[in-house]
Amino acid sequence: MIYIKEIPETLQQGDILQNLPKITPNQINFDLIKEYWIKSINSEKLPEKTSFKVTPLLANGVILSQSCDIRPKFSILFAEIKDLPHDKLSPTNLEKRIKGIKIIIRDDTRIHYFPPTNEIELFKEPKLLDFKNLFLVLYEFFQENLEKYYVARLKDEAQKVLCEKIVRFFTRFAFEDIIFLKKEEQSFYLESLTGEDKNNAIKTLEKLKY
């Protein structure tokens, strides 16, 4: 098992928490904010502090913030943990299943794999970490009753892999380099890609009508 269940004295990058309040821009009524903002601008005064109602979503997540940034008056960045789609890995062919897991861990920059264990309720089934689903929670939220949120810490070997995936996600190129290749080079390049990276490259070519 790659998980450590004992509750630590301090949180660190890679720690897994549950029952988190997830608030994202999609949950905010920006029409109200825009109306208030325009009124403030038209009055030639700086906008004053105001409140807007938001209902948080319940989420489970992994800490992406660097350990040195997990401290008072800072927000902690989380990526959401989701159920593994049934069609993501082969349920019967062991060779294909292992190959699929390796592709997620080694090649896919947008997700990460967490194996199942009967010792932790959250991981009775395998999970995926979705780097595209990010949210913030204030550090002070965990200063009391940490046991209500804490699930596990990854063992050193597994934590190093996750930290490398975090770095790769945030430092990946924001463009598809396939657009700079000739047609014969593109075909060769596509064969070297797997998973979502390959799908994104194909979509890019389709947009450019290659």
C-alpha cells in the first residue's frame, strides 16, 4: 500500500483530504458581480467589500501547493479526486490494464492514478486525480478538526512521482508543437503520442484543417 493513514502534525504537498468545500468561478453569479462592479466604476469610487451567496460543492482532493506555502493566511491549492471511469482501464485483460495504468502515470500530464486498498474507505475503488479541476481552501480551515478531512499521506516513493506529475502539469507547453511539423513529420509524431496528448494533437490538426 502506498498510503500512510496516521494524521500528521503538518500538511504537505500530496496529502489526500476529503469532505472539502469546493468553490469555483462556475458557482458564482457573475451577472450580480458585474452589475455591482459597473455601479462602483460609474460612481468613480473604488468598489467596496460586499458579499455574494455561494453554495460549496463537496469534494475530495490532493494538495498541489508546495509544502513551504502551506501556512497561515495562505490558500491551499487542491486538485479534485474522481472515480475512475469504467472504460478507462480493461476490467478483464490484466496486460492491457497494467499498460493503461502505466500510460496514466508516465504519459498523461492531466491525470494521475491512485490504486485501490481495502484499508481506506475512499480508495475501495481506484481513483483519478484530475489536474484540470482545481480549487482553493484557506489554510485556517484545517487548523481545527483535521481528522474530519484527512485521509492519507503518500509514502515517499509515491509522493515523489506525484510531485513530478504536478511539475509536469504546470510547466507543460500551452501549444501543440505538431503544428510546426510537415505532414510526413506529423504522422510520425502522432505515433509517438498516447492518450489525451494524442487526442489533443489530432483535434489541433482538425482545427487547422490539415
